[in-house]
Amino acid sequence: MKLKKDDLIIIKWEDIIQYDDWIAENKASEKALVSCLTVGFYLNETKRWIRLSDTICSDTDRNVTVIPKGCILKIRRIDRIKR
């Protein structure tokens, strides 16, 4: 899928998790990654990551979230926003 700047997208991805308490090895062996959903406006991407914003204040001001592509399970375009 070819995304364009400011397309509204949802990304399903897995995040690293760390437990700082001491647990038995059998319990540690059961721990898994955390599944996340992030919704925002597509900004751009490289071979390694994708950038999106959940808030756009003007034509030039926005916040940014950067997600490594190796963590991404699925990307879906929700809508194409015309500003």
C-alpha cells in the first residue's frame, strides 16, 4: 500500500516489555511482548521506521511517533484526509 502524507492510519505493532521484579524462571519463560495499536496521520518512512502524528496543529507543526518497522505487524489506512 502506498501511503501519502497525512493519510489516517492504524498500526498494529509489538513492543518490548521489561519486568523489574524477581520472578521464577518458569514464570519468566511465559512472558510475551505487548501488542499495541497506534492511530495517527502518516508523515513519512525509511527502510527502518515509520513516522506518524496523532496531532497536527498547522501546516508545519505536529507531534511525532516513530515506530521501528521490525515491530510492525499490520498497517491499515483508515481514511485519506484532505486539509
